Amino acid sequence: MAPLPAPQQPNGRGAKSNATGRYESHTREAFDDGWTELDEPPKKLRTVLHLERARKIVTTNDSPDIGFTR
């Protein structure tokens, strides 16, 4: 029986994986969401444009959770 070939390693200096780093606050896991290629695509959403006439170029803001006033 012949030995198995060594796995292919990517050439160059790029990342060899897409693993999450240990200092990142978010991690991602693959899971089955139930969608397959046999499902019909979702309906297209219409884009609606509303014309808005600005009365001022600079507006003021007095919200306490936003750190700027103009």
C-alpha cells in the first residue's frame, strides 16, 4: 500500500486559516440554518426613495447618549 500524500500547504505568506484570534471579542461557528440550494430565492425587496427638502445644512442634537451637539 502506498503512503498517503502530504496535505497541500498554501504558498506565500498569507494566513493559512481563517480562525478567530484569541483577542477578538466575537467568534463564529458554522451551523446548518436549513437553507439549501434547492430552496427558492427570497422575494426581491423594492427600494423606495423619499425626497426630503433640508431646511438647514447644520442641525443640532441634544440627545444625552450622542457625544456631539452639531
